[in-house]
Amino acid sequence: MPVRTGGAGTRRERFREATTAEIKTTARRLLVTEGPAALTLRAIAREMGLTAPALYRYFDSHEELVAGLCEDILAEITTTLEQARDTVSTDDPIGRLQALCRAFRRWGLGHPREFQLVFATVGEGRPPGHDQVDEDLSFGAVFLGVFVEIWQAGLFVSRPDEELPEVLARQLRTFSSYVGDVLPLGVLAAYLAGWVRLYGAVTIEVFGHLGFALTDAEPMFEVMLAEMCSAITN
């Protein structure tokens, strides 16, 4: 009797992977063209010529599909940030940080609906049980890595750990343990403060909330970026 090699199973796996990818590609296209409200299993199935129940062979729920889409988008952002960082020599960690920040802004402005889904939506964009800590760190590690480079280059000026409010220091110790104790608490505090400034600046611009005052927010972003870099090196 001939031995079966499992080729059919491999074909099934390839078909499943291809269909899963097509579902997420269709979901992203609907998100971009019609907005988050269009991101439903029924709409995706209709676009693909399937029935909505057929999608449950690939995703157990709408929430799981959204989580998978978010993971793909975050992987794309991570690659974009890494490529931007690596356009600058490791001899210039501040320049690498600036390149990252500019790339994050460009990506956000070029992908406003994906940005909203991943970073700024509560509820439908954050599925129940979805781990926001792991999600944010999946690309935030790129930023953290550059802060480590700045610290190792001896360029960082931060508050001594003992000067931090205890309630903040306690939380930073937990965070530090989570990311591998790679930086002193004062540097971690500066890292988080820098992320808050960057995220806030990009979010308010992506959502068009500066239109009441500015027609071009890039100069203001550059001022913010210069101030952030100056704050960690002086």
C-alpha cells in the first residue's frame, strides 16, 4: 500500500492560510474605504462572495478577526519604523529617534483609519481579553531600543530614581521588570513621557483637531520633537 505523504493536508493548510489572508485584506480595504462601522463579518463575506457563517471556519468571532487585523497592522508599523531607524547610523541615536518619530507621524497621516483602529478605538477596536500591553509593546520595543542606545551612548540626562514619586516609581519597577530591566527608572519615565508627547501630537493631527489653528502642523511637530530630544540630553 502506498504511503500517504500528507500533501493534501499541506494543500489544505495553504488554502486556509490564503483564505485567512484574503479575509484580513478584505477587512482592511473595507476599513479604509468605508470606515470602522463597515468592518463586519457580513460585509466582508459579501465582498468575498461567501456567507457570513463560512467566515467562522477561519475566525471564531468578529473580535478575533479585528485582533488579527490589528496584529498585521502593527507588524507593518514595526517594519516601517525599523526601516526609518536604520537610515541613520547607530553612531547617532538621537537622529535614529527622530527618524522613528517622523516615520510614525507619516504612517499615521497616511493611514488614518488603521491608526484609529489600532491606537484610538475603545470597544470594537479593543476586543474583550485583547492584551493591549503586548500589542503596544510589539512596536513600542523599537522606540525602547533607541532609548537604550541613547542611554548606552551616555547622552541621557534623567532624574535619579530616588527623586521619582514613589507611586510612579512603583509602577515603573513593574514595567521595568516586564521589559527586561534595560533602563534605570528615571530613563523609563522619560521614555514614557516622550511616547505620550509623540502619540498625543500624532493623534490630534491625524484626527484633524488642529485645523482650528494650523493648516500645516509639521513645523509644530518638529518643534515638539526638538524639545523632546533636548529634554532627554540636557
